[in-house]
Amino acid sequence: MRRIVVRLILAAWVIIWAIFLIRPYFKKDLLDRYSSLIKLSTEAKRAFVTGEDLYAFIKFCKESIKERATYQVEGIEKDSIEHRRFKYYMYPDIEAKNPEYIFIYKTKHLPQDGYKVFSRMNSETYILRKTDKKT
Amino acid sequence: MRTFFLAEKAALIYCVGLGLLTMEMAVLSLIGIKFSVFSLSVCIVPIIAAAVLIPPRRWDSPKPFSVIEKFFIGAIAFEVLYAFFRTLIMPMEGYDAIAIYALKAKIFYLAGAIPHDFLTALKGFVPHIEYPLLIPLAETSFYTFLGSLNDLAVKVIFPLYYLSLLVVFYSVLKRFLNRKQSLLFTFLLATLPQVTDFATNGYADLPFAFYCSSAIFYLYLWMREKQKSFIILSFILSILAMWTKTEGLIFALINAVIAVIYSVKERSSATMGYAYAALSVLMVGAYLFIGRSLGLAVNSDFVSSKASILTRLTTGFERIPAILYEYQIQFFGPKRWNLIWILFIAGLIIGFRKIFSKNLMPVTASIILVLLGYTGVYMISCSPQGIGWHLSTSGSRLFLHFVPLVALWLALMFKELNLDL
């Protein structure tokens, strides 16, 4: 009797295991995701995970500014996962108050005293650079 | 003495070796030596070589595997391979994985050390700067040996912890149970969705679960087999748990309590038990003292309130319904835990008379103390986002820390109740 109970519990365990193993393939289209990812290079995988637009913006920012600069970013919600990824990929450039650069991401122009457009990706995505060298 | 099985020894060399390597890296930074393949290898290679030379304990004479044993082995192997696949198919993407651990690792790698002004200059830039550094430094060591910052390949660290946890868990069980029973409970642990998810996502929780659970496993083995190497290993693992996550402080104190309870009962090995407890308390004190000297909070989620811990604990009683509600979500959530917590509750009821028997007492007491400890933490928490947010974002992770202990408890109860498959 005890052995039967143990075996029934094990059978229930295996069924639950199988359900939660397979379910994401239907609910989250995991097969599509994996089959896309498996073909990509490491760089393309980073873009896939980060989001193509945001990753292109990060590359644009990194390539446009001098290394170890300070910046602030507008258009990415503070402390969101996108903001964390942005900070991670931008390092050793550091987010700081009164920065050398302000990155504008998919946001209509925000007037910034003491800054002027330095480099432009498109009309809503661009970089401002500090003009007043005394501050 | 042949104390450890070969696979168990390999798993311990990986996890303990990596942990000690990260401690060496902290010391190198303090004395101003930059990270390099040479500077990282100089201390750790002799330790690993010495560990490799210790002759392993032998398994029982091999018998052919039964069908059910083959099924367990196949399922465990599948989960391990699948964990490696899920890990290596995408770069770091989880919130804490990238915001805390990967960012710190990148800072350390690019600086070639822990920058001397890390705690001051980067305080506003790096979230949770006070968190222990084992995981970021482990990632940094990987980059150093690799020679480049590959945030995809570095994730291999995590499924290796998962594999190590399963190997150590099986090896511990194999000392008390037969092969089929040991495989059964290793299968249960290996197939928990929460365990497999955290084996792949770059968070510190599964490595932490390895260190804190293994510290209790080897403390328990010392109580049963009285070999000094087990209690020494338990102490090292306990320190590495503290070096991985702050919750390690709770586990170190729990281990100290368990060692004292045991030593009061078993006078023959009391000296070792008391020494273990005293050193554990000393290490917790040292951790808190160093943190305070550096101006760091134990955890920045707990510093916003100006009230004393005692006052917060008293007012924290109002939170108990919310905390219990979160616990029941975990207990009865098969999506993350399959049936393990339901089996644990069933085991408590069916085996009530045996839960404090000689063989089960240390594990039962550890689980109760961990639950009480974590409940106390929630009671005094003053996370800026509120207790609801804190519970919902951390509850399942805290349960992950001691689920291997619960799996061990189930296996021991299985034996106590004379059950078989």
C-alpha cells in the first residue's frame, strides 16, 4: 500500500514536471525564441535581448562620445530594466549629475540650457553636448 | 582518509575553489596587485592541486541500473543539459543579474581590481553597492582567464553551480540511502522549476543555495559521522555563503545554534561543536563590523527607517498575515515548486513523532529557524517600495535558498517512515 502511494506521488510529480516544462513552449513561444537565438552571433543576441532599437541607440551613443564620459539619458524610465541595461553597456561612461552629454531617446526635444545637439540618429533620438566649459 | 566521493570532490573543488579565488581577489585589490592569470592562479592552483590529490571515497560495487533508476538518471541529465542550453543561448538579461552582478564584474574587470574608491565614487551609480562580492568577482575571474569580457560565456558559472548542487546532494544522500532512493530525491530537486530557472539567469540565489545548504549538509554529516573534515568544510561553506549574499549571516547563526544544541546533547564531540559555533558568531560579528567601518548598511532595503530593530520587529507583527499569505502562495504553487512544499507539510503531519528524532532534528530545526529568520527579516524590512513589493519580488527566491535542505529532510523522513519505491 505504502509503495503504491509513493508511486502515485511520483507519477503526479512527473506529470506536473512535464506540464511546466512544455508549457512555456506554447505560452511564450519559446521554440520561436530559441530557434531565432540559436542562429545569431553574440552581438546580435545582445540586440535581441535588449531590443533592436535600444541596442542600436546604445551603440550610437558609445561610438559618438569620447570614452569615460559622464551622461544622463532622457526617454528611458529610471530604474527600469532598459535603464539598467543602458547603464551596463555604457560603462565605463557613467551616469552623473551635470553631465558632459545628454542622450535623448525617442523623445521630443527637451530644451536643455547649456547644451546643444552634438550628434543625431534621427529627429527624436540624438545626443546633446555641454557647451559651457566653465560648469 | 577517503572522505569524499570523486564527483563530490570535483563539485566541491569548483564551488569552494571559486569562492576562495574571489576572496583572494579581494585581498589582491587591498594590497594593490592587479588581476591577471598569474596573480589569480598563484594561490588557488596549489589549493586545488592539494584537493585533487586527496584519494576519493569509493561508491558501492556497481550493480546494473533498474528501469526507474535509468529514468531518474536520464531526467537529471536532461535537466542539466537543458540548463546549460538555456544559459548559453542568451546573454545576461535578468534585472539583478545585469544591474548588480554583471555591472560590478565589468567595473572590476576593466579596472583590473576592485577600484580603491569603489564604495565612494560609484555609490550612486551601482545599485546595492553593499552586497557581498563573490558573484561579481567570480565573473571577473572568468573574464580574466578568458582574456575578454564575454557576458554570454560567463553565465556558464551558474549551471555549474546547479550541477554541483545535485552532485553534492546525491553524494550526501548516498551515505544514508540506497542508490534508487538517492536518485529519486536528486531527481525531485533537479526538476524543481524554480531551481532550474535560477540555474540559468545569472542571479546569486542558486550559488547561495549551494553554499548555505551544503554548509548544513556537511554540519549534519559531521554530527552523524564525526569526521573533522566535514565540520571544517561546513565552516568554509558557511563563510562563502556570507560572501555570496547577506542572508548568509542568518544561516551562519542558525548553524551555530544547531551546533550548540548538538554539542549539549553529544558531549563526546562538544568541543568541536562549540568552537564551530563560536567561530561562526565571530565571523558574523566581523562581517558586521567591517561593513559598519566602511559605512555600509547590511542591506540598503533596511536602512530607510530610523526606528530601532526592536521597535520595527514589534510593529512588524502587523505584517504577519501578509507574510503568511506570501508563504502559502509559495507552498501551494506547483508552477515553481511542483509538490515539494506539499510533501513537506504532509511529511510534518504523517511523521510528526519523528521530526525531532536524532536523525532528523538538525535538519528540522534548521528549516524552522530559517523560516523564523526570514519572517523576522520581512517584519523589520523597510523597503522603499513597501512590504508587498518586497514579499512578491523576494519570497520565491528566499524559499529557493533552503529548498535543498527541505529535499534532504524529505529523504531522511522517507527513510524514517520505512518507505520505498
